[in-house]
Amino acid sequence: QVQLVESGGGLVQPGGSLRLSCVASGTLVFRVYTMGWYRQAPGKQRERVATITNNDNSNYADSVKGRFTISRDNAKNTVYLQMNSLKPEDTAVYSCNANFGGGSSWGQGTQVTVSS
């Protein structure tokens, strides 16, 4: 069973940056998964932030284009989300997802709070 553990969240001022990491364990084929970052703010539905395929094709929500970058290191079974120019509306719990065709796994999430 694939397990995902996120880290890197925290409190940051508007305009600041954070880098989230998500490490996968329990798999020998991380490289074939499509990985994604999602977020859920209080009182709102979970939304897709960014995804990256096994061919390194990435896709972003319009709200984060030009500010966030998703990347992966298959040797480390890790996917990253670099977040720049953060805004208060980016405040949410950010979760990592591994999509392996027949199913998916989720991490427990990491809190990102953007506030002065």
C-alpha cells in the first residue's frame, strides 16, 4: 500500500514562499504515478492545485499559474510544490495524491497559512 507523507507547511507572510514535499513509501514504481497537490480551505471543497505525470507534464489551477511549480524526484520517491508570491487566499490544508490508474492514495495533509 502506497503511503504519502507531506511536510513543509507553516505560517508565512503574504508575498512569501514555501516548499512542500511529499514522500511516497511502500512502492517500487513511484516513477509511473501521476502525482498531484490538492488543497482544501475551511468551508470549501477540495480543489486541484497542480499535477505532474510520469513524463513530467505538469498542469496547474488558474489561481496558481505563474506562482507555483510542481516537480518530482523519482530517485527519492518525492514530489515537491514550490509556492511563491503567496496570498492569504492560498491558506488551506495541502494534500498529496498518487494516482496509479486502478486507484489512488492520499497523504494526511500539511497546513499552509498565509497571514501578516
